[in-house]
Amino acid sequence: MLKKITTLVYLMLCISCISQNTLADKKYKAEVSASCEKFKNGGGCMIYNFCILEFEKNIVKVSYITKAYCTPKEMENDYKNNVLQKTEYNYTIKNNVVNIKNFNTYGKLTIKQKKLIGQKEMNDNEFSKLEFLLQ
């Protein structure tokens, strides 16, 4: 009986370790906003903002990046296309739900295939689905 209990406890610990590491060394990206800017002299830019989640064993690094696509192309230089400061958070996984401690901007994230599904607020108390895609 003791051998069966020990085996069961060992299996539960292994499953717990495996589930926590399912996101380790993976990077996800989601488009969190898009806008356009029209220039007085003609042309304009489409501006996209992305949130990037880089998972390690026990922490996730959260950063944002802006990408601009402009006509004329030289106007893209007016936009920062580099990664902003990365902030680290602890996270846990339980039942395919990722809870990032002290970072609830997109709610708890659900793991579905190669995506993390969250939500973003559109207007007061209106939310839309947000998909983080594996990179």
C-alpha cells in the first residue's frame, strides 16, 4: 500500500512539474492595438502595437513593440520600432490557465494548442478576445 501511495505522489509531482514547464522557453505575441495616421501632404502610416510574452521556467518577461508601415517609407523612422523595457512577473499554470502575478492586463490566459487566449477591454466593461500566437 505504501508503495502505491509513494508512486501516486511521485506521479502527481511529475505532472505538476511538467505542466509548469509547458511554456518555458516559448515566446508569444499578440496585436493589442492598430491605428492609422494620415499626413497633411499625402500618405500615412498604419501603426501596430504588440505585447510579447517570453516565458522561462518560473517567470515571464512582458514587453511591447510598435511597428509602423508608412507611405512614404522614410516616415517609419518617426516611430519607435524597438522593444520597450521588459518587465518580469511570476506565473503559475493550473488546468491550462496561466495566471501572471501582478499582470492582469489581458486577464488569465488559457492555453489552447499553440495559442494563449486572453481578453482586452475595448470600452467600459466591453471585452474582446485576444490571441497570443506562438513565435
